[in-house]
Amino acid sequence: MDPYMLLRLETYTDSISRDHYPPPMFTKHHRWYFENADLFIIIRGIVYGLHQIKFLTSTYFQTILSINEINEDQPQGTTCLRPIPFDDMSHADFSLLLYFLYCPYNFQGTERDWKVIQ
């Protein structure tokens, strides 16, 4: 193989791995991905497509959604190509929070559940 072509190929693959987070392929959560979503969160490769209206009372989410990085058209979390990473949270705990936000009248949590969603 031509050394010049090998250098170009290595440079190309290096730039792909460095510049793309999340990777171009990801998995939608089987329950918590809505087709009309406008808020996107990723936990360990699984993308949640949610609704910003459910998070309006959270100053944490409002702060994240108001930050627009230089050279970016949309704030992080407003497109599935730039979801907010929450890799420190478990899928079970995040699903518990979502159940509380989306089904508050049906939520009957334990003491541990209430601590998780605080």
C-alpha cells in the first residue's frame, strides 16, 4: 500500500474516533424514546428521547440546555446527535426518575426510590 494513502487512512480514522461523541451508532431505549422527542440523554450507549417540558422545573437541565458551544448550531441535548451523557447513572435509576416525571399519579416509590429521584 502506498505510504501516503496509509497516512491519510490513519489520520482519517483517528479524527473519527476523537471528534465524534457519541459514536455514529447508538441504540434507542426500548421504552423511553419518543418519536417527537426534543431532549436527548445517553447512558452507556443507550439514548433516551424525551420531552423538555417534563424537565422545565429543573434548573440543572435548563442550564445545560441554555449553553450553546462555539461552532454548534444547537445546544447539547436538543438533538440525538449530541445527547447529554449521564454515564454515571444507572439505567434503572434514570428509568425510575422518568417514571416519576411521566406518570406522577401512578408512582408509588419506596424510600430508596424517593432518594434516587431527588
